[in-house]
Amino acid sequence: MSDSEYYDPLTPRTQRGSDSGDTQERRMPRGVVIRLIAYLVAGHVIAGFLFLLFTVAGKG
């Protein structure tokens, strides 16, 4: 009998040899967080620039 017959996807897995649980699965990698912040900042800068363009063009 293999272990796949007794596999239950709804039961949380526990890591052997550590008491920290599944913290690796719950935290986002640092690279993803940095990229997310960079995209948010860049997106707001572009949106601000477009807003400025439309504001200036609307007054002329």
C-alpha cells in the first residue's frame, strides 16, 4: 500500500523536526514583496503623471 491512498488534502501537513509549523507556506518571499512595492510605487507615479497631463491639457 502506498501513502497516496491515505492522502487527505483537507488535513494540514506538519513539518517533521520543527515546531514552527508551515510558516514557509504562509509568508510571501522577500523578492515578491519588493516587486509588489516597486510596482505599486511605479503605478502611482505613472497615474500621477497622467493626471497632471490631463489637468494641464484641460486648462488650455
